[in-house]
Amino acid sequence: MTDAARLTSDPETDRRLMAAALRHGRRNQGRTHPAPSVGALVVRFDSGQPVVVGRGVTSPAGLTPATVAALTEAGEAARGATFYTTLEPMMRHGDGYSETDALIAAGVTRLVSAMDDPDPRRTRSGYARLREAGIDVTAGVLGEEARRAHAGFVSVVRDGRPHVTLKLAVSADGMIGRKSGERMLVSGPEAFRRLQMLRIESDASLIGIETALVHDPSLAVRVPGLRHLSPIRIVLDADARLAPGSALVAGAHEVPLWLFVGPEAPPSAVARLEEAGVTVLTVGTGSGGLDIRAVMRHLAERGITRLLVEGGARIAASFVGQGLADEVVLFRAPVVIGPDGVRALAGGALSAIERSPRYRIVEDVSLGEDRLIRFERTT
């Protein structure tokens, strides 16, 4: 091991710098699909203390790998430095670019990685190539945090579908709204701001047609100056009932809108929506409507890795029931709706999430008068 590598082999230093790389990688989360938003740092230890000389994050649409950006910023300072990356470098991208060859050519002496490439065809091959070139490799630093950051990429590679985060805003008695009467906002402004961040960090946001018809949402990011970070909007609409004059369709030329319909959807309705700028996609149906698993496969094929499911009750129940909700973000408000309320999981109880061994709580915080509880699926 070189002197520079010895200076950088302190585990706590590695964890601190990897945490910084993970934060940097999060900057473009939701905008790099189908690639993961990787964070990378080039660090020198000439004085015994770490000095970051290059930073990189995967560019929008995955056009430029984080490795390229970080090495380009570092320039000659990369020679003899340590390279921190949140994901194992690839030997060969589809366009022919090799991250491992770039690191070797740049003269880095040590690589610290958070997680292995999840594709079994490539796992640890990048490390092997670097070790063959004499580069010291340390893998698995903050691996659990990296698996969360790259959950979408892992899910597509492993399961052939996007990673799904289900968002539920519920009252104290487990309702998401009223069956009739004026629309009500269950959660408060702090929860609303957290929802905007969930949208920004997602590739796409999905609702069912009933939610679209009743609430007429836009699903765009509603933060001044950040609308351009809105995810692709998706509506499950077997019969193409979405109105051309809806808020969703009105913004289709600015923020992409995908509509999944069944094979029996009226051609005239489909044509009107396509003329308005909507991308209409056809999948098969089952006893409960559109085939959700077919929708998930289709999304993965189109490059979607992180999907935010925003409602309604039947859609939420379907994702939970079919084991497709990888995370659940539950906003609990102190209001009570009563017998006129709509249960969050249609006819099911929230205990299917809150008391299920399939989920564990990974975050529980107060947001003003509301409470946010985030669950991760364990199996």
C-alpha cells in the first residue's frame, strides 16, 4: 500500500467522506434515470488531512458519469489521490466509456466504494480491474445508505421494476379524505413541503384515474422556481376517461404525462389525449383493473427507476397487497374525519403496514402538527 493510501485508510475518515459523496450524489436524484445518481469525490491527503480536489455527480439523463465529472474537475491533482464513489465503477458503459480505465489513467492510488454493482454480470469486476492495475480498493463503506440512495437502480436490475415509494396522508382515524362534500387537505404545510421533495427525488409520480377526476391535481412540483424538477406524471386510466381539459393534460407539453390504458379504451378518447401531448401506453387488464405488474415492467423498460405512488385508496391497497410498496411515507395529521371518510387502503386497515412484519420504521419525526413515519419493506 502506498503512503497516500495508508493516510486514507482510517475507517472514520472513509465514512465521513463517503457520507459527503452520498450527499453530493443526491443532488441529481430523480433526474438521472435510467442511470443511478452516483456521487464521487477525488481527495488528496498531502498534509495528512483530506482535501477534496474534485466532485462529481451523474448528470441529468445519465449522460455524464460522476467519475468523468470528478476526474475532470481534479485534473492532474487526481494523480496519487483517493477516489470515493457511491457505486462500483463500471468496466464498460453502453457507449464504450470505461470508468475503471479512466481511474487508472488518472493515476488514483486508492478507491473507496459504498456498494457493489448490483448487476450479477458485473458485480466486483470493476474492483478486480482496478486491483490488477495496482489500485488499493476498499468496498462496502456506508453500504446500507448507498443501497437506499440507489434503490431504484437496484430494483430495476434485480426485480425488473422501479423502486416504489407509497405516499399516504391520513387523518388520526386513518382516512385520506371525505367520500363526499368539499375537498379537504389532511396534512399541513410542513408535510406539503416534504411531499415536494419526494416528487423532486422521484423519476415519476403515479395516481389512479379516480384521484385525477375527483381532485384534478397537476402532480407538478409546486415550489417557485423548481417546477422544471417535476417528475413524469403517470395516471392509471383503463378506459381513457381523463378529460382533455384537466390540469394534468393542460401541463402535458411542459411536464410529461403518461397514461396507461387498457386494450378496450375508446380509440377516439385516446386520440384526443395524444393530440393534447399525452403519451398513451396500453397494458393488459385483470380482475381489478389494469395489470399493475405489467405497468411496473413497462416503466422499467422506459427507464423509470424511482416511482412515487400518490393515490388513491384502491391504488395504494393494490401496491401494498401485491408486495410492490418498497417504502411507505405516512403523514399522520391530528384531524378526525369520521364515518364519511375514505380509508387509506380502501377496505383494508393501515395495520397492513404499521403492524406488519414486512415493514420496519426507519424514520419518525414531527412536521409541525403532523407526524411523518417512513417504513421500509423488510422482505
